[in-house]
Amino acid sequence: QITLKESGPTLVKPTQTLTLTCTFSGFSLSTSGVGVGWIRQPPGKALEWLALIYWDDDKRYSPSLKSRLTITKDTSKNQVVLTMTNMDPVDTATYYCAHRPSATHFDYWGQGTLVTVSS
Amino acid sequence: NFMLTQPHSVSESPGKTVTISCTRSSGSIASNYVQWYQQRPGSAPTIVIYEDNQRPSGVPDRFSGSIDSSSNSASLTISGLKTEDEADYYCQSYDSSIPYVFGTGTKVTVL
């Protein structure tokens, strides 16, 4: 059974760096083809893909946010970490991590964590 | 990068059929698979269709997906509408430069 859970601060100040951790079970991020992605959703708005890390440590980022994002993995701990620099109130959103079984989609999602950016 | 545009909302009565469109702004809709996610209020998205028309196990066959190259769009059809189908639905696709693009989302209301 695959599960994922996001953790991190619920409140950050503008200009600060956000660090979120995705802790997962039921699969290995060293298995060929597997990936873990991050997606966010501002309140009342649509989903937005942020970043993806593959089993082979290849990484992809949203072009609009690439300069602010870093994704890393710790295979031994079954964790993926996303950092986003220079946070702004418009970054207030629920942040999800999700399991990628193949090239096309995410099949398991975490419950999400709401991050509010405010001074 | 391309965009995926969906109608803001659709509504229909229980037992009826609704179809949600997802129009790709550039590039061929048929070149890359389209997925569909359901998101009930307060919950994370769950996948209902992948690779254009494939249903994950546990998704009822009332849900179906299709592609129309003439309109460069994909569609999600929900037949025999139930109150539990009331949710937001998002399409998703990709291309060689960006692995995931989500649609604008459609709110389905069961009257």
C-alpha cells in the first residue's frame, strides 16, 4: 500500500525559504521509472505542478518557478524534500506530494499541507 | 508551454450524463496522453482516467475518457451521474519540455 505524507511549516514570512518534506512508504525511489512530484493549489484555484525527481536523481522543475525550487531525495529515509526560496503571499497554497508510476500521471497523493505566507 | 482549458462548471441531474472538455492550446492533443483527476472538497486529487481512456482499478465504468483531434481536445464523460460525483475535475498532460501541465479545472454540480 502506497502512502505519502507532507510535513513542514504552516506559516512562513515573506522572503523566507520554505522547506517541505514528503515521507512515503509502499515503494522505493530507487526502482526504475518511479518518481515523486510536488504540486500546489492556492485556495480556490487550480492545481499547479512544481517539481519532480526521478529514481535516477534526474530532476525537472516548472519553468515559471525553476529559479526558486530545489528538489532532493533521501532514498534510505524514503523522503523527498522541496525547498522554495523567497516566499511571497501569492505562494500561499496547499502543497501536495505524489507518486509517479510512469511517464504520464500521479497515482497516489499525500493529504496535502497548507502553507500560509504572511508577515 | 501549452495550456489546458476547461469549462469553469457544468451541472446535471442525477442519472444523467455530463461531459467535460479539455482543450490544448498548442501542440497536438493526440501526441501526449491525457489524464483526469477528481478532487472532492477538502480532499487530495485522485486519478479517474489515465493514458486518455484507461480506468484505474476501483474507478467505476461510468467514467470514460476520449480524445478528439479535430478540436484538439480531450473529454471526460460521467454517465449515470451520482451525488458522489460532485467534485472538481482536472485534466493533465505533458510534452517533451514540461512533464506535467494541469487544466484549469471544472466544477461538477449534481442538481
